[in-house]
Amino acid sequence: MYKVKEIFRSIQGEGFNTGKESVFIRFSGCNFWNGRVEDRLEAKCNFCDTDFVGVNGKNGGNYNLKELIEVVERVWDLSFSLKKKNVILTGGEPLLQVDKKLLDFLKKKNFTVAVETNGSIKTDLDFDWICVSPKDPAHWNQKKGDELKIIYPQDKFNLKEIVNLDFKFFFLQPKDDSLMKLNLNKTIDYCKLNKKWIPSFQFHKAIGIQ
Ligand code: SF4
């Protein structure tokens, strides 16, 4: 069974594919935080802005493979039926649950499949797009993909070194905390001076969509 917090349609709000119409499958659970507010300070990343606990979100549930695909297709058909089908596997940490059977089935149904991962679990699955956003250098194992996204600032990462890894695009995204304005300025300044890094903004938040 796949534990899914929610399934919804929206546009990708950040990174290289900003604006791309997609169905998002948000898998329940993460290996970097248990999702409890009282445990946030001990989490590997304590700035998480996502509710990934449980299966009680929109279209959430415990699904077998066939049921999960049916929900994804239904959600897609509600809005985007004439467009190229795209699904984004996110979380929580999706690679705790995503397997070859699910990927193959989605592709058989003509979806392109992207994954957004914290990079702690190495994968050789044949995704169409891999976005890695590491939060802890000591637990970073997936070091190649399409898009690397660093939440900034995070002193744990040496940006000058990791910019040489095997990714096509390198994004810095301002950390969305009480210092957001300052983080935004720092992000822009760093990217101006270091051209390989591209600023990423969370447009879905700015325009008030999920
Ligand atoms: S890895 Fe991602 S989903 Fe997990 S706690 Fe950190 S920010 Fe949240």
C-alpha cells in the first residue's frame, strides 16, 4: 500500500519547471522529520513548510497501485485532459515509497514523471526529471539528477564544491522563515556573483495557490 497525504492538481511553483501543469502526489512521511512541531528542533531540517503527516488531505488515503493510478488519472482529467500529462512525486520523502511498479504504471498511462527528493535515498529508477533538495550533507546520497535545489542560506553546504556535481541546473531558493526578506536578498546577491546558480522563488505561494 502507498500512504498518500494528498493528490492535487496545480502548477509547479518553483525551480526549472515553474508553471508546468501537473498532478502532485504528496506521499506521507519523511525520514528527516516526524512532522511533530515539538520535535522540530531535533529534525535534520527544521524549516520544513510542508504538512506530510497522515493520509487525511485532499484525495489522500492508503492505496494499492491500481487505486492510486485511478485517483491520479481522475484528478488529471478534471482539468488538464487535453495537455501533456505530468505527475510530480513529492512528500515528505517520496523515495521511501515510490517503486518501479508505480513508475512503470504511470509511464504506461502516458504520464511524464518527476520526483522531488531530499537526496537521502539513492535511486536508479528511470524518472523523467529528478529534483534533489538536500538538507543534510551527511545523509546526501543521490548526487546526480536534473535539478539541484539548495534552500539558502544553509551553512552546511559548500556551494563552490557542489556546483561541480552532475546536475543540469543549480537553484538557490530563499529559506522561507522569519528572515525571508534577508534570505531573499542574500540569494539574489549570491546568484549575481556566481552565475551557475539560479534563484528559485516559490511562485505558488506568491499567487496564493497550493
Ligand atoms: S526533507 Fe523536505 S519534507 Fe522532509 S522535513 Fe525536510 S523539508 Fe520537510
